[in-house]
Amino acid sequence: METETRRDGLEKMSTADLMENLREELTCFICLDYFSSPVTTECGHSFCLVCLLRSWEEHNTPLSCPECWRTLEGPHFQPNERLGRLASIARQLRSQVLQSEDEQSSYGRMPAAAKALSDDEQGGSVFAVQSHGVNRVHLSSEAEEHHREKLQEILNLLCIRRKEAQAVLTHEKERVKLCQEETKTCKQVVVSEYMKMHQFLKEEEQLQLQLLEQEERENMRKLRNNEIKLTQQIRGLSKMIGQMESSSQSSALESLEEVRGALERSEPLLLQCPEATTTELSLCRITGMKEMLRKFSTEITLDPATANAYLVLSEDLKSVKYGGSRQQLPDNPERFDQSATVLGAQIFTSGRHYWEVEVGNKTEWEVGICKDSVSRKGNLPKPPGDLFSLIGLKIGDDYSLWVSSPLKGQHVREPVCKVGVFLDYESGHIAFYNGTDESLIYSFPPASFQEALRPIFSPCLPNEGTNTDPLTICSLNSHV
């Protein structure tokens, strides 16, 4: 019965009354406007998200519902998207109703908006008048005061935000000057530090040159002294040879004593064995070169399609060694068939690149760079310009390094356990470094590269079991 009575009451309500009821249900308690991004608190009341947060900001603690003042456990709420959509629909519906009523009559009827507002403030506290065709809505003193307070709150918030924005703006302007000053100071520091570094490197350069000049003078002194010694030895030997030839060609030897005397005189000369002078030069260590080279570190892996059938590659394609038997692999055009060689997978046509190879205690090995078009078949010497490699050899206790091509060698005091390879494609520069003591081994004369280049590796033959260790490409993590 009560439900039917309520239904009858709703049916008898005017459009303006229905609009007002709908507005009340979809109006935020705080801003008295339709919901915008509504959220629902733990107690079941809904508010605009911004209104609720602003209310909590103004009333610090404890957090409570702005409508029922129930204390909340925390800033917890749930978005109410359906309520937001209903509010949006009601706003549009109200706009359409107002427009329809305005079209029906420009005067003589109070607009639904005014009627809705008139019911907002208890029993006709709002009324409307028309002046010059414009509807004006007048509020009671109580409603006016209420809305005036709301406007003042909004005004206060706007003033606070403006003050905050002004403070941030002032701070940002100060930061602009500070940023410029800091950058200027940092530039001065960089210039100053590099000037000191340049001076330090210049001094290091001079010390290296002085050391080399000193060692050159010492080597020249040794060579000249040995030259004099060998010249005197040759003269003595020539004189003795002449005397012996003269005696041996005489018709009769005068006495046995004369022969014995010749032998005694020649004995010191026979005991003198000609010896070459050993010269030494300091390793060419360039201060800071290692750190600079590491800036161009490039990850290198092996290309299985190019590996000789006797070579065994690791799963990560970072290591290669000579196996004991030939593997059943296709004889594709890229594969080396006679040389125990494999290429790197990376192809270089520009840029700077650096990598290191662990050669360990191997008695023979070869690493370097070659043209991508290098011959893979047969084992003939590579034409000059096709191959830039470093070869390590150990025979007994003697260590030597050779570069090709053309082939040239140099004796080294200690075996090289780690080789660094550097390529600067644009400048045509290739160099090898001792990765252990960070010294330069050899730098090729500048070349002009016109085609792609690739890393090349050869662990060489086992040499009766003395050369079975692998060649291993060092991980870039080792450069850190």
C-alpha cells in the first residue's frame, strides 16, 4: 500500500520536481553540484574525488565523512563510475529540459532550473523574477549566506593555490640562475682537470721519450763496442790465417816447435766465439690508453659457419680449440677447409671497436682482423691488405711475436697471455695491445678500408699435445 501511494505521488509530480529529486540524488554534499569522478567512502556516502580530498586536506585529523562525520580508518574509498555516468546523464537531461521550456515560453513561466533551485532551500526560500526577458534567481538570506560561504571557500583555495604556484615560480627562476652557475662551474672544473691531465700526459710523454732515447744510446754503445770487438777479432783471425797459410805452403816445415807455437798463438782466437749484441727497449705503455680503449668495447662471438671442421666451439661461441677428429660438417663456401681458423660473427664497416682474447700458455696462436672476402679454401699466404694478424710462438724458453702481412717478428721477454685488438675503421687504424701489462705490441701503418672487416682467430695445431688450450674471447664484463 505504501509503495502504491509513493508511486502515485511520483506520477503526480511535475517534471521540475522529478528533475529536482534526481539532482538531489546525484549532487555532491560538498560542492552542491553534480558528481564529478565520484567516490564512495566506507560509510556509503559519495562525493566528488577532488571535493573529498580537499575536505580532508582542510581538516587534518582524524579523517571523517563530511556528511555523517563518522571517523574513518584511513583515506580509503572506492571509485563509483556508474554514479558518475548517471550524474553526467542527469546534467545533460536537465539542460535539454531547460532548453525545451525556454522554447515553449520566453516569459510567463518560471524555468525548471529556477523551480529546482527554489525547492533547494526549504520551502520557497528561492524565487524567480523576470526582467527585460532575463530570468533572475533570488535566494533567501540563509541560502545566500550558505552559497556565499561556499564561494569564499573556493576563493580561499584558489588564493592558496596561486600563492603556492607563485612560490614555485619564484623558486624555479632561482633554480634557472643556479643551474646556469652550476653548469658554468662544472665546465670550468672539466677544463681545469683536462688541462692538468694534458699536462700530466705531456710529462709522461716526455719521460717515455727520454727513457727511449737513453735506452737507444745504451744500445748504440753496446753495438759499437761489439762492432769494434768483432772487427779486432776478424783482423786477428785474418792475420793468423795468413800466417798459417804461409807456413802450410812452405816446402818444408822448420820444426815441430814452429807448428806448436802457431797452434798456441791461434788458440785464444779460436776460443773467441762471435756473439751478437742483445738490445732492449722498454715496453710502450701509454698512460690511460687502456681506459680509453674500453670505451669502444664490442661484444664478439664466433661464427660456426666459418669454423674449420677440426675446431670445437663452446656453446656460448666465446671459445675455440683444436679437436682430436674431423667433425661431420657441410663444406660450405664460408668454411675454412685447410687452415685451423674461424671468423667472428660481427662484421665491421664503420666505427671503433676493441676486444680482448685470452691466449693463456699456448705455444702458438693467431688473432687479428681480416677482410670479409678473405679466401677460406687452401692454406696459401694471404695477400697484403687481406689480413692484419698477430701470431704468438714459443720455442723452448724463447718467446716471439709476429705480425702479418707482410710477416715480421720481434722477440719478447715474457709471453703474452691476453691480446687486445683495436680497430678504427674510418682512420684505417689497427693495433694490438698486451692486455696484461697494458702496453702496445704493434700498430699497423694507416690503411684505407673499402670493404667489410671481421675478427679472425686460430688456436693453431696441437703441436704434439703442447698446444691444446683454447682461445677465449674475454667477456665485456671483464672490462668493468
